[in-house]
Amino acid sequence: GGGSSSSEQETVEPTEAPTLPPTPAPTSTDVPEFAAYLSSTLSDSTVFQDRNSPQSQAVFWVTSDTYIESKGLDYTDGESIERYILATLYFAVDGDSWDSCGRADPVCSSSNQAGWLSPEPVCNWFSVQCVDGVLSGIDFDAATNNFGAEQVAWELPPEIKNLQELIFFSMTFRDIKGSIDGIFDSWSKLERLDLSGNKISGSLPAFSVTTHPNLEEINLSENEFSGPIPSVYGTLSKLEKLVLSTNNL
């Protein structure tokens, strides 16, 4: 009797733990209204025609985000938009496949930070750093990243170009492909950029002392960049480290 009951409980136990935490369903008007607002301000409207695009997935997540609801934020508020931008990055790199610190691991068991897309301020998310509450860096370097073992090439979403307060950005050996043209143009406070060990192609970004006066380190090695090294790199008066090896330059 008792042994049989215990055995039956064991057979149903695995179904009790969901893969992802449940989120409330957005109302029927939230998603199209937020997408329409983003189309006029931040994202190309065509990306929302694909329900599986990083941008569409980010819209569905933001309109179900319990943090935004608990804070009484409007979707057009700066904090909501910042969460949308980081969510596009998360979905662009298939964050749900991460072995920890993704949506399925909101307490981020491998670090003392919260998982991405958790109902916490973005400053508490894994590998995100802030200064006085302002997003200042994203640091997925080779030593600390937790991306899934089976990687596919992906592209940085153009929405991240609006993270204009970033001081450093590091995503190394992550199989980033495509061009990064224009993404970092408005990051005038940028001091350190490390995208080494990826599959980025096209021309090198034309950083100059006018556009990026604080740049100290640039590491774009082990990629597929081609063309000349921009002469404006010579104007970067604070530049201490420039690594461009193993490209098609």
C-alpha cells in the first residue's frame, strides 16, 4: 500500500517542474499597440511580421513582464524600452538555450545575479553592469558566458544601438555573424569593445576621436573583417589596446 503510493508519486513528479516560469498573457491590444509604437521609434516594422523574430518575441515578453506591471510603467517609458532592447538581444542569441541565467533560471544559480528576463531591474541581470542605476556594460566574455553548447551563428540586433550609455560591451567567441555597421555609432561613451573570436564580416567600424573620444580598448581579432584599417583610428588619443589580428585585412 505505502510503497505503491510512493511509486505512483515518483512517476508524476517530473511533470511538476515547468521548463519556463509562467507569465501572464498580454491583452489583445497590448502587443499590436506596442509593436506599432516601436515601429515608429526603434525597430523596422517588417520584423514584427515574423512572430518568431527576436523583436516579436521581445514584444510578447515585455507586454507580459510582471516587473513592468508591478512598477506601473507604461510601455513607452524609458525603462520599458530598455527591457525591450535587452530582450531582443536575449532572443537574438537564443537565450532560452543557455544552460543557466536565462528565463528558465531566474535566480541565476551560477552567479549572484538574477537571470535574464527575470522580474528584476536589468541592473541585476547576469553580466549586466550599471553605474548609479544606469546601464553601463554588458560583459559576456569567454570566461563568464553561459551560452548553450550547441551554438548557431546569429547577428546582433540593431536595436542595441540605442543603448547609448554603454561604457563597455564584450561578447567573445559567440559566433556572431554579419556586419556591425552602424551599431556602435552613437555609443559616444564607449571605452572598451571586445568582439573577438566571432564571424563578423564587412568593414571595420570607423571609430574616431570625434565619435568615440573615450575609447581605450578595441579587440576585433579572429573575425572575418575585410578592407582597410580606418585611418581615423590614429585620432583616438586614449586608445591603449587595438587588436585586429586574424582577419581579412
